Amino acid sequence: MLAWKLTVSPTLTEGGVVPFLIDWGETEHPASKLPKGCTLVSLRAEHPNPERVEAMIAALGLELPVKRGSAPALIAAIATPRGIVDLR
């Protein structure tokens, strides 16, 4: 069983682009059970107002490239045995 607490507000995360916090407590992190063989290559974002999102991300002390896009999106580039795949 997984159990966690998180801090998130739809009005503050800009459509899911600005990170939120997860406290896994005593639960084992689910990434420990993932299949091996894939690696995160990069993480980037798109948003209709990239300047606002970049300011919010910088206030958290994080770096995340944000380009202008028609809708909020996080894009993870994953290296797989079959090549790099972008997940949106």
C-alpha cells in the first residue's frame, strides 16, 4: 500500500508545471520498484506564460527550462533500450 501527503493547489501549480511537495512518510518510494533500463535525460516545460512560471520555479530554488506553449505541459525525455522517448 502506498500512502503519502502532498502540498498542491491547482491555482498555484500553473497546470502542473510548477512542482509540488510529496512526503512519502514510511512508504517506500515507488521508483524503487520500477523496471531497470530507462533513464531520465531531461525535463522541460511549456506554458502560455513562461515568464510567470519561471519566476515561480526560481522562487523554489529550482531550474527548469520553460518555453511558450499553447497549454501547460511537462515533457520528460527518457532514454529507453529503443531510443529516446518524450513523455508529455
